[in-house]
Amino acid sequence: KQWYQRRVRGQKYDVNHAAAEARQCTDLLSQAQYHVARARKLDDEHRAIRQQQEKAKQELETKRKEEEDAKKKEEEERHQAILVQREVYRERAKNILIFTEQPNPPKASKGR
């Protein structure tokens, strides 16, 4: 503002100087548009990369959870199979003990 007051005060309006300033403003505006477009493009790229990383992270988490669930299910099935085998073994052992504990049948009397 001070420059303008010193230069312009008492002088006529300089068309050439005004045109030069207008060109400079136009150049600055076009540069600003370029920088804004470039910044938006970079922001969009970074956003896309973050979305891809988040998607990959979610897929990995889902896969890990599915593997964990499958492992738990397999462990439960194995545990149930062991319980069934144990029960079968207990029944067999019980039947063997019952069979061997029966009293000896009475001998037939020798009556002639």
C-alpha cells in the first residue's frame, strides 16, 4: 500500500504497469490452480493407498479369524472323538469286569 501511495500519488495511471501486474496475477492464479490440482491428485492417491491397505488388513484379519475358528472346531471335534473313545473303553472295561466277576456255575452233582 505504501509503495502504491509513493508511486501513484500525483501520477497518472500507468497502463503498462497495470498490464504487467495483471499478467503476474494471472500467472500466480494459474500456478495456484496447478498446485491445487497436484495436491488433490496426491491426496486422492494417498487416500486410495490407505483404502487398499485397510482392505488388505481387513482381509487378513478375516482370514486369521476363519483359520482360528477352523482350528477351534478341529480341536473340539478331536476332543469329542477322544471322549467317545474313552466312553467306549470304559464300557468295554465294565463289561469285562462284570463278565469275570460272575460266580462260577455250580457243578453238576455226581449222582448215580
